[in-house]
Amino acid sequence: MDDKHKQLDWMVAQAKAGRMTRREFVGRTTALGVSAGLASALFGKAAQAQEAKKGGVIRIGMQGGESTNSLDPALAASEVPFQVNMTWGELLCDVKADGTIDLRIAEEISSSPDATEWKFKIRQGVEYHGGGTVTAEDVVATLKRHTDEKAQSGALGIVQGIADMKAEGDMVTLKLNAANADLPFLMADYHLMIQPGGGVDNPAAGIGAGPYSVVINEPGVRHTFKKHANYFDSTIGHADEIEILVINDNTARTAALQSGQVHMINRVDPKIVELLKGVPGVQIKAVAGRGHYVFIMHVDKAPFDNNDLRMALKLAINRQEMVDKVLGGLGSRGNDFPINAAYPLFEDKFEQREYDAAKAAEYYAKSGHDGSPIVLATAPGAFPGAVDAANLFAASANAAGIPLQVKLEPDDGYWSNVWNVAPFCASYWGGRPVQDQMYTTAYLSTAEWNDTKFKNAKFDELLMAARGELDEAKRKGMYTEMAQILRDEGGLILPMFNDFVSGVSDTVGGWVDDPNGELMNGRAQIKCWLNA
Amino acid sequence: MHPILKLVVQRIALGLLLLLAVSAVIFLGVEALPGDTAQAILGQQATPEALANLREKMGLNQPPLTRYFQWLGGILTGDLGKALTNGADIAQSIGQRLGNTLFLAGCAAVIAVPLAILLGLVAARHAGKWPDKVISGITLSTISLPEFVAAYFVIYIFTQLIPIFQPVAMVFPGMTFWAKLNAVALPVIVLVLVVLAHMMRMTRAAILNVMQSAYIETAELKGLSPMTVIWKHAFPNAIAPVVSVVMLNLAYLVVGVVVVEVVFGYNALGQYLVDHVTKRDLPVVQAVGLIFAAVYIFLNMAADIIGILANPRLRHPK
């Protein structure tokens, strides 16, 4: 009996820490002779006990920071600036873990029936760190700054679609060049932090309306924050202080988590996940997301201008092997279009493309390729494990009689000299909140980052039509049709979607798996709390 | 003029000339790199338009010679300019990080130099016997380990097996001296392991070399104890080669420890330089390169001068 009590206590503790689902909990406690009704009630109580605790200092150790980083949200491009901006900045609206819109500075969003004009009602009394409150004029000034080419904003492509911006009282009105039913999702882009006066005078001041204000900003070393006392949302910002430490070395980052120097780390190396699972006090959070690793062919350059050859290559890659060996099982197989179940309006109707040497050889023969080597450029930095993945690909393709050859390029200069230049190379995408944005960024004929040089009139037409389509069922159908085109004719070989793998200490409460990005889409530090 | 003073002045002048030459080489070297800052900053987002805009804004369109002299003039007036990538003041960023670099190097040197010399003396005293073999064996194996491997060992031992230190060794202004020492403990251990052997072996070799001399035999015949012979009679005449090796290792501790910095997340100059090299942030790369060169030249010059001073024939010319 005593032993059973102990086990029950242990399971309640697990449930409190959020490490057991209700189903698991009920299953295991009923096995001990507890009635299902009581078990369910117990679980509810345990989960309730997971109440936010205030105070303390949350420390995060992160890869992806350099001493060249700036606080200017327009320039954010790597993981640490992303996380840092989420701590001090505030967006018009955000995307929740379940893919719905979370109203932040905007307290109401509405659109005209044709989705060409959008109105954002600005929440009153949202204070900046330095005093003063967010006004509709600030919002417009912020968006305008990102439209200026000199600002070098990563959100330029988004704000370019806005024809006219107007601030009247507490209302911001945006008129679009073309209909876009997804505009709120675009406004959740991490570059678009609302800054006083639009941040025109000093874009890197680090002053915003977010839950924490910047105390120390040492790029590439650490970023510290203290609670913004007058933050408008009491459900966010539990710790008194936040520290983000830049620890680019995998081993040191892991050791820092194990030794308790930090509470969370990003980018846990898939190779050591199994080892870390056995470490007391540390949990591994592998979250399926939208990020994916790709091999991209320029469809306008020989030999990749031949769809039979492209199909041969798509069939000559062993996706399950990639997921198992490159991702250590922490991911899922891709199907040669960049959308998965983490996206809204995704229809799971496609047959999984498998490795089929015979069929690949058939397509290869049909393509009439002259047998000269097909060169795949890759580099260690193309994505984690990119060189291994390319070698696996070459091996499985060679087995099908396709002369695929791997060419190792240096990391240095890869994104300027190889990506978007070499006709066939390894790359990655972080994914976008909605399908429209992903397709618009990389597969629309006119896209700046169209890295497969894919130009398909029917595809473009569907994309534009879907943007203005407010009927979700119809829109879903359009997206499915687009996926079909890309999957069968595109230059994209997408073997795998990678999970975001983070390490979190047991003392952290409030963790929620968020498919939008790593570490709860950059918000773990403002949404979690410390139990100890 | 006293010949020693003359020698010293000569050395210093030579050092400065060398530094000027190095500055030109650094500038040329950076110029010769493929790609430029604008391209490196924009990365995936580099459209021809954005590139042209950025190059214009950064003054990358001016001829190299103009930029070299502008840069040189800036250095002489203490103005290193702003980092192209994030607009931070370079002199200020370097100032703090240089302090951290020197702190780490200083801590390592304070332990490593006396320890190496002491071990060298002991090894020389017992040359060929077991203490010599043990000391040489251990120090040679630690120098043979790549730094990052030694670092991982040290992390494993002192943060996992015996958790007394922290794996991440960042230091910040405002920390107490003891807190700083505690933070840098692990990198210091690694650096000591790495530099010990070289200095120890040189001390041992230099002493053994002197031990062949007739005057040592005389000292021994006088009945002095072996340690006194080594310390009082052999060591002063072995100083010059030992000092030059010590200086080489000090220079390494200042400029060559980027791997250790990265592994322990230590916020010093090496990591700062590497970050800016990958972004082609030329002003920063040049400034840090010049500082590293200056450290090297200064320490070698110091070794030269101490070597001269340690030589009685030069100290007391006829």
C-alpha cells in the first residue's frame, strides 16, 4: 500500500510539472487501482497546481548570437536577436500556439469584406518603458520605417504590400495593394515591434512596450532585462528579471543547463538528445514546427529544367533515413512542398513520397540525361547535418544509378556565393505562420527569394485568388491544388521537417509547445515562470 | 649614450616601424578577401539594389588608399570608428573586451609561468630520473590535447563530476574580483595545461645546457646543494631563452585563445574578432588585428630587452 502511495505521489508530481498528459495519468493511476473518475479529478487538481509563480531571474542560454547583433528590430535575423526583441518589444498582434491571432497592441481587428482594407483599433494606455503610451501614429510610423529601403528591414516584403496607412484617433487603417485575408498574421512578423515615433530617430534604442525593459545589451555576450512594472497584460512576465546568455558552443550550452547555470537552452544537438533524456532535472522539448531542410534545384537551368530528372531525384532520396539519421528521429518526413500540419488550412491528402530506386531509375532514363555528374553543393552551415544529409542522398541516388555528386562548400560566404547561385544546393527554411506567406516568400514567380526559380502561372494565379478568398473551404482547396503543382513540378526536394529541440530545467513552469518557433516562438522567457 | 639605452631605443623604433608595416599588411589582407561587408551583412537578402545602397552608405566605394590613410589617421587620434554591422563604437567595445582578454591571460600567466619554471628547475635537478619523467610526461600529454578537448574534459570534471565551477565563464563589470576569478577558473585551468609544457621544457633544457659549464662544477665542488647551484648559478645564465619562451606563451595567451573563449562563452577579443570576420566588418577586423600585432611585437621586444639586460657582457661593456 505504501509503495502504491509513493507511486501515486510521483505521478501527481509529474502531472504538476506538466510531464504527463491526462490520458497517460489516468491510464497509469487506474493501473494502481484508483477509479477513473478519481484519477481524472486528481489530474485536474495537479494541473491546476501549476499556477504561475512570480519573481526570480529566468536565464536562457542560446546559440545564434553574435557581437555584431543590434537591437534594431528591422535587422533581426538570428535566434538571439529574435528572442531579445520578443522580450522588450510588443507587436500589434501575435500568433498563438494553436495558430489563432493573439491581440496585443491592437485590441480589435476588422477588415472590409474583400480583405483589401484592414482596421486595427489601438489599445489605450499601453505604456512604453521610457514613459508615454502607444498611439496609432506610432504604429503607422513604425510600419513606414520598415518600408524604407534604407532601414534594411527583414519585413520589407510584408509592408511593401500596403498601399496606404492612416492613423485616426485610436484607429489604424491599412489599405492593401491587393486583397490579403492573412494580414494579421503578417503583422505578427517579429521585425514589426512597435516603437515610439516608429523608432526613426534611434532604431536600436531598445525602447518598446513589451513586458521587460532592456538593462544591459552586450551583443554576442548577454542581454539582461527587468520587469516593466506597468505592462498591460498581467498574464505575461512572471519573473522579475530575464537574462539571455549567448553560448554558441553546443557542449558548454548543454553543460550550463545541466549544472543549473541556465534554465533553458535552444538548439539541443539531436545526437545527444537520448543521453540528455536520462539526466535528472532536465527535460527535452521536441516540438514539431514548420521549419524544414531542403535541397533546391533551379528549374530554369540544365539539367534541372527537365521535370523527369527532377522527379527522379525526388524519388531517389530516402526520407525516413534522413529523419532517423540526420534529425535523430526528431522530425517528420517531407513531401516536396513546404507545408505541413502545423499550418492552418492544411489538407492531408497527399501520399507520402517514398524512396523508390526502380521508379527513380525509370524517370532518370526517361529524362535522357547524358550521365555527367549531377553536383549538389552543401556546407556544414546550410543546416545542421547538411553534409551528412547530402552524402546520404548521394548514396541512395547512386544506388538508383543517378550520378549524384556532393560538393562541399565553405560555410563562409555560403549564402552569397552558393545559395541562390548554384543550381542545386542544400538550404533551410524556418517556415512562416501561414501558407500564403511561405508561398509568397519563396515560390511566387516574382519573389525575391524564389530560390528554385519556380515560375508557374497557374500557381501564381491560385496564390493571388486565395489571398482574397474569405471562404475557408475554398481557400483550403486552392492551397491543396498549389501544393500539388509544387510537389509534382517544383524544384524543391523537401525530405524533412525538423523539430525545434530545446532543453528546459524542471524548475520552469508554464511551458507550452509552440509550433511557430523555437523556445515557445521566442516567448518562453516572458510566458514561463520558476517553480523553485 | 649608454650602449644599452641605445639598444633599447633601437628596438622600440624597430617595433614601431614593424607595427606600421603590419598595419599595411592587415589592410591589404582584408582588402583581398572575396566578397565585401555589404554582401556579408545582407546575406540571403542581398539584392543588387540593396547591395548598392549599403555600399554607398558605408563608403565602400572609395579607393582603398584613401580608406587606408583615413583609418590610420583615426587610430592615431584614438578613433577606431563604428562597427559597420551594428553601429557600436569600436574603441569602446574593444576596451572592455581587451580588459577581459588581459584578465584571463593574466590569471593563466600568474599560475603557469612560476609553475612551469619551478617544474623546469625540478626536472633539471633530477634530469633523467623519475621526477623528470613524470613532469615531462604529464605536461607533454596536456599540451598534446587540442584545447577544446581539454576544455570538454575540464567541463565534465568540474561541472558534472565535482560541480564546483560554472561551464560558462562570462565576466562583467560590477562583478567582485572573487566572482570573476570563480567565473574564469575553468578556462584558466585549460590555458595553464596548454602552455605549461613549452615553458617547462625550455627551462629544463636551458638549465641543463648551462650545467655543462666549468663554473657549475666549481660551485658543486664548493659543496653547494644541487638546488642552490641551479637557482643561484645556473638559472641567471639561462634567463634569456626562458624569457623569450615565456613571452611567446604570453602572446599566445592574449591573441590565440579564441577556441577556449568560444567553448566557455568568454566575452573577450578573440570571439569578437571572429564574429566580425564572418560579417566582413572590416574596421573591427583591422582594429583587432592591429591590437594583436601590437601585443606580439611588444612582448617580443620585451623578451629581447630582458635578454639583453640579463647578459652581463652587454650590461657592463668595456
